[in-house]
Amino acid sequence: MVYTCPRCNGQGTIKEYSHIRGGLCFQCSGKGKVDRKPRERTSKKDAALMAENSRRYAEAMALYQGDVRLTISPNHPYFYMHAQELAKLDKVWETL
């Protein structure tokens, strides 16, 4: 199945990049069509939620830095907890 190129919208060139190889779209090689189905773009709401979760995760990492529960257990060498799991376990995730 052939799909319209999501980068150039089927034009084969991108005006903003006309100074590079005449604006040739590298995704479709100037054909305007691609063989793979284009990924759906992330909505602004989903992007904001992902950014918020990344911010929370970074705060959790800072909060639990050096916590012994983040280190690998000698009894279970393949088991360790992530900072996000610890924050949820300690019920501080929602406050971050």
C-alpha cells in the first residue's frame, strides 16, 4: 500500500529546505509517496502529559537519589525499583 508522504504532504519537496538539494524531501526521495503508513502525530494534550510525566520522573529521581531501594538487591540481583515506582509506593507521586 502506498501513502502520502507526511513530511512534504505529497509534494516531493519542502520549500523551507530549498537551499539543501533543492528542497528534496529525504523521507520519500522526492516521490511524494511512502510505503509505510505514517505514524499518527502526538496530540498537544498527549505531548503535555508526556512532558508532565517526564518532569515528575526527574523530580522523583532527584528525591530518591541514593535511596537504598534503587540499588540492586543482593538477594534478588535482577530486581530493583525505579524512582517512579518508589514515589508511587510512598504516595508522593501525585504531589511532585
